[in-house]
Amino acid sequence: MAIATTSILLSFLILSLFVAEIYANRQVKALNILHKSKFRRNSQIDKSDFEVEELVLDGIVHSQEGIKEKDRILRLPGQPQVNFSQYGGYVTLDKFSGRAFYYYFVEAQHSEQTLPLLLWLNGGPGCSSLAYGAMQELGPFRVNSDGKTLHRNSFSWNNVANVLFLESPTGVGFSYSNKSSDYNTNGDKKTAADNYLFLVNWLERFPEYKDRDFYIAGESYAGHYVPQLAHTILYHNKKANKKIINLKGILIGNAVINDETDTRGLYDYLASHAIISDRAAYISKACDSSSSKILKSDCDAAEDETEKDLEYIDLYNIYAPLCKNTNLTALPKRSTVVTDPCSEYYVYAYLNRKDVQEALHANVTNLKYDWEPCSDVITKWVDSSSTVLPLLHEFLQNNLRVWIFSGDTDGRVPITSTKYSIYKMNLPVKTVWHPWFSYGEVGGYAEVYKGGLTLVTVREAGHQVPSYQPARALTLIKYFLEGTPLPGPPKRHA
Amino acid sequence: MAIATTSILLSFLILSLFVAEIYANRQVKALNILHKSKFRRNSQIDKSDFEVEELVLDGIVHSQEGIKEKDRILRLPGQPQVNFSQYGGYVTLDKFSGRAFYYYFVEAQHSEQTLPLLLWLNGGPGCSSLAYGAMQELGPFRVNSDGKTLHRNSFSWNNVANVLFLESPTGVGFSYSNKSSDYNTNGDKKTAADNYLFLVNWLERFPEYKDRDFYIAGESYAGHYVPQLAHTILYHNKKANKKIINLKGILIGNAVINDETDTRGLYDYLASHAIISDRAAYISKACDSSSSKILKSDCDAAEDETEKDLEYIDLYNIYAPLCKNTNLTALPKRSTVVTDPCSEYYVYAYLNRKDVQEALHANVTNLKYDWEPCSDVITKWVDSSSTVLPLLHEFLQNNLRVWIFSGDTDGRVPITSTKYSIYKMNLPVKTVWHPWFSYGEVGGYAEVYKGGLTLVTVREAGHQVPSYQPARALTLIKYFLEGTPLPGPPKRHA
């Protein structure tokens, strides 16, 4: 989630303090922490290209015998009846420091022995895949407004895959370490190494998935995590000269991938969507350029204007209503909107219940803090490469499937940013821009590039695409996993 | 409603033939007829600046004594109880040719003796203010899915004004002529003259409104009608050196006002909203420029791509669902969306009922054709000025209130077009771009220019703003009529 400017960052930071109450989306806060550090003048963050941390498999893979069955979730409190298996638990990454990552795994609703394995990662950095991916986006359940009971999401991605949700890095959600320095040494490199560590051990615990087709998907700052983990997998496969992990492709949405274009696209999006003035967008873009001759006072005025313009909307879905009342209801209420803007509060309440944590086999060490959608305990981010485009090139050369999607009403990492970033890759067009269809409507638009990269928009979806457009998102993931072009128009009757 | 290019026009024309069934909005058809004529190479349409047709009041105002009470609508079929008066009937413009315009007038729900008089005009050209304005947008009733009964629109603009809906020009809705040549000599100039003729006679019929503050509002191609009528009023007031009509201001929304910027803004909107590719937008803009060096084959390809990209969505609200079943229901169904995409069919059914026409005092001559939302009988458009910006300048110099609004999810005459057109006026900014509020949410954004022009966006509203955002539209018209800045943020609790 990138806004690559010092100026606008401070605005967001100030905003997040003021509007916390009316503005439910806690991802804002997480983003601001990173950006505050990344884009200030004397930033200590390493912005160089991502480099893999080499791991010796023999030393890091531990026996997982018998743990899988202990991880089986019999039933979540308030859960409706289902016909698939769920697991939850910890994978220890470092016995010495007691660093352990929490995962939640839902097997497919049918054909779980043949359908692929899909890892889902949320961004932030510092936000939980349990909070967003599993409980508000693509998981099988959503939390009711009572904070106690669940209802089914019929567009859950476990219709088409076995889905693994991971809370990463250290300090996110239920993932923790007993060594306190682990909380302030997080960064892109450590996250990728830890995610890899997690994965090889998890596959020991679930050996039936070892040779399964494997895909990684994620949104927002996972635009860093997903390619970096994929690169780490490819690296170790090559080094070992065998498919340690059978990686087939990646899918990233509304993803932070290239700071410079992410920023430029943001201003263009805000102006073309009538949120800020064209004048403020123009000045802000110029102010971000080092060669700018614009007066500081004009930059300040544009920043001021932008701050005020963004203050009262949910930038993650520019048309969404805001959460006005964060209290839980006595009984579940039926929401009239697809995504209740207060759903984050329901998830928070649910996942902090003792019975829920027990059922999930989570929080076994009794953390000193609440489970949070986005971490309050990660205080520092060590490295954040300014681009992941070289990694995407690498994947195409290695015949991995690479799809990049964008919910088109997200103002945070908007479609304009994603388009500009893809242009930077200089890929010739294979199939020109065209509408694709989901449940009889235009689901969005797609363009396919030579080399195998596909850009897909999801119409009227905010930052968390499967929250706002569950049906369209399910069509998207289905065709991605099948590796076939997205569906064309419905047949017309004569 | 302007797409100022030959190329894209044909696409739309072709589209309108193919998708008529899945695409309920008949305004498309009307637009295409105009554009087909206006932008082709050897267009016969006069595109020069609007000039008033001078009228001698004495000869054109006729006694209207006693007609008002005959026009009173006792009750519309299927109508819920209300506490305001409604009138409907004909004003004869030319006794010789039997040219007569149909109007529907709803008095304010309270203070009707002091609240202003507001004339609402729909565009097309050729679309009915009864079909859109009255029955689907800002009128007191909306038609149920049974095509027989009505329900209240609680955000009706007669909360704040006495609202007059006019079907104009000749051939629109119930407005007709006995002289067939009247149907193929319509154009901007004749429409303005006829609307003026209508107005002075209507004020004779309703003399209590003669000195009332008077405002004209409208959308789409009414971006031509409204300023041209306002200019005609100013012209005759000046000539007579008295306020024949007490015009105070105009309000136009998603309005066709300046062909060149309307077109440019359209492509920019479609690309930034991820409907067409940036490449197609870039080429199309260049192809429209006379100095273009782009190959015809590339222009054709871009046109082709754009056509396909637009084919399956409602360009008038890019996120709206489409009408999939045009059948009426046996009983009124409760719609889950703000605006039922099939509502045009309900209105068509309702207004073609004999009992409804009798109650409305409409179709007294038994027209040979059905009442249509947009005219099938207007076959030609004689003149359509390429810009109305000089008229807007005139109004500002004459201290008229000028507000221009834009529903920001309309792709037909989008906010980008409106902004570019306003920039052309070179007005310095008085109050910078800022959010405004309606019922506790951001209603949109506004910018005020020196000289008195105000630009207002309406968040998440399509082309027919009061259909998609009734509450926000009511806030907008209320503050426009009061002449006060739009409301700021709700107060925060400490």
C-alpha cells in the first residue's frame, strides 16, 4: 500500500489519529507506520532490490508428525454446519526464540485431494490474514454483528482450492516471538524467509500437499510478500535442483509493487474520481519530483487540500458507507450492504473470545495484548524494496502464472497505479483490454501481455476485493487457478 | 450528452441496436441520433453560437383564464395520499399549427406561496422530463414494478420548491404538433424559443408565480436547453427593461456544454475508471484531433476496442446493474437497489395507461404513437451550438446563480468533461475543492469560482443524479435554492 510521498504521509498519519472512531479500517494505521519511516528524508529503511536470505533446508525443517490432527478444528463457536475440514495452529520457526506463526487452513468443499493449495497473505505491513482474508474476504465464514456467531460466505474460495491463511510476520495477530527484538527487526527480507520457513514445515505437517500445485495470492502490501516468497521458493528449488515446493503461479491485488508509479497513479486516480482537484493532483505530483520548482507553500496548500478531501471517506472503497456505530448488537442483524462497514469490530470481538481462541488453537502462550486486525506491536520496518517488478519479470521467464488484479473503487492502491506499474515492465499486449463476465454482469476488464502476465480489474470492488465483490472474486480465482482466460459475455437470445 | 467524435458515434449507434434488450436506458438512442448527425463529416447541423429568436410578447401571450383549475390533477391512478396540489395539461404555443407542450406541475409540500418556482428539463435531445425528472428522479412519485401503482419519493424536490416539469421540444412525450414539419425542424434555437413561449403563457395561467424567484435546472443535453432558455429570458427582460420572468439562477448536471472538452474528458474518464485501456483513450483523443498523424487502422482498432468495452455496461452509471427482465410484475416488488434498472419499463407502462393519461389531462388528441421516454418521432436536429460557455459567462456578469453538478459515476457526460469545460472559462478559484455533506456522509465535492460559479460533484451518482442519490440531490437543490454554501462536516463528539 504505497503513497510514496513525505507530504501526504503526514496527512494520513494525522488523519488516522483523528478519524479512528468514524473510520473502521485499521489497515490505514499500519500503512502509515511504514510510510512514515519509508518516505521521510533520513529514512533508515533499506529500499534496495529484494535479496533472498539463503536457508539450508536440512537445518530448518523439523518433524511435524502427529501435529496435524491436533490442529484439526472440530467446530468454531457459533459456526454453521459445514462439510469440509478446518485446521488451525502454530508452526514454530525458531525454537530458540520461540518464534511461531499462526495459520488457519480450510480444505476445499469438494475434491480436496486434487484441487490446488492456495496460500493467502494480507499486507499492512502488519495486518492479519485471519482478520481480512479469512474472516472478511474469501474465507468460508463471516462474523455476525453480535461478535459471537458466524454465517457462511457462499463465495468462499474453498469452493475451488484448499486455502491456507497465514498471520505474518512476527507480531501479526496470533503470530509471536518470545524474543522481543523479533518485533522490531521485521522487514521484507525477514518476512520472506520466515514465510518460507513456515511453508516447508507446514508441508511436513500436511505432507499430502507436498506435490500439489501451489499458488500464492494476496493484496495490498502482500504485493511485496507474495513475489518475495515466490522468488525465495524458486531460488531454493533451483539450488536444490528439485521442486521442494511445486509453485505454479501468483496472484496479487491492489498491490504495492513500484513506489514511483504507485504514487503517480494515486494522484491521478483521486483527481479523475473527483476526490481531489486536478490542481492539487498536479502540484502534488510535481512536489514529489526532486526536480520540482514549485514553491513549498504551494506544496503545503495542495497537501492540506488533499488531507481535507480524504478525511471523511473510506479511501479503501471510495463509495462505501462508513461505520457509524462500533457497538455490537445483541442479536445478529441482517446487513443491507454487501459488506457491513463495521465488520472489523465484529471480527475483533469474535477473535478475542476465549472459546474462539481455544477452538482455533490460537494464543496458546497468552499474549499480553489483544488480537488485533493490524499489529500494534510491530514498531519498525527494516527493509522495503522500492520495486518488485524485477521479480515479476523473473516469474514470467520461469513460466509462472502471474495475474495482477485491481478492485476499481480502491483509492489506496488504485487501478491507475497498477496500470502505470505494468507499463513499466514494457510487455507487449497479447489480448487487448476487454470486459470479462461473472454471473451475467461485467465483472471487470482484463488485458493479457506477452510472457503470460494478466491484468484484471474487478468492477465496483474496493481494496478488499472479495469483501465487496464476492461473486466476481470467486470467478477470478477460479479462472486463475484453472489457467484459462476469464469468461466472455453471456449468450444472447435471438 | 456529448461524445464529439464520428468514430465513437457509430459504435454507439451499432450498440444501441444490439443491446436494446439488455440495456434499459433509452436516452442512449436519443443521443446517438444527434451525434450521428452532428459529428459526421458533412453534417448539416449548425454548430455556431446560440442566437436568440426574438419574440414580441404581445403577440405570443394568450389569455389563460380559468384553465389552471381545469389542469388540476385530482389524483393519479395508484397514487398514495399527498398534501400538495398537482397540475397537468397543455400550453398551446401556436394555434395555427396546433403546437402544444405538455407540463406536469407539483406544488411544494409546504410554503408553496413563498418557495421558488423551479423548471426542470431533461435532455436527449428528445427525452421527456415526465419520464426522467418527474417519474424516475426528483418528482414526488415513482412507479412500482406493476406499472400501475406509485410510491412516494421522500426526497422529492417539492420539499423545497414548486417544481414544473416540461416535455420539450415538439414530439417529446405528450408534446405534439398537428403540423408534421414541426417534428423535423427542432433544434436548439427553436427549443429555446418554444420553451420561452411556453413559460410566459404558463405564468399567465399561474399568475401567482409571475414574480416568484425562478430557477431552471436540468441534466445532460439540457446543458444546452437551460442556458439557452436563460439567455432568452435575460434577452427579453433587457429588451422590455423589466423582469418579465424573475430568473435568479440555473443549475445543470452531467451537462453537455462544450463539445471539445466533453469529448476529451470522456476518454480520460473511461480510461481512469478502467473501462477502456489508456492506449485506446490516447489513440481516440489523437484521432479526434485534426492534426492527427495516427494511422486510420489504429483509430479503427481503438474504436473497436472501445465499442466492445462499453457494450455490456450502463454507461450512465458505470457500476449499475442492468435490467435483465423487462416484464412487469403482478404485484409491486420491493427493490433491493436504490434505482431499479428496469424502472423505465414501469414508467412506460404507467404513462401509456388510458386512466393515467386522463388523470394527467394528457394525450387529448390521441397521438398515433405511444408515449415514449425518448422520442421516436423527432427525426432531425437543425442546430446544436458547439459550446454554451459564452452563455455561462453572460450569466455570471448578470449575477445569476450558476451551479454545475456532476454525478461522479456517470460515464456519458463525466465529471472529467465538466471540469475541463469549466477550466476553459478561466475563472479564478474562490473556495478550493472540498467535501460537502449530506445526511452524515460525504455527498461529494465542491469548488467555487470567482464570479459566482459553483462546481458540485455528487458521490456515487450516475447520469440521473436524483435517481441514484436522492438524499444527496435533495441537499444539493436545497442549498442551491437558498444560495448558501453546501454543508460542512457533521460535528464530532469529544
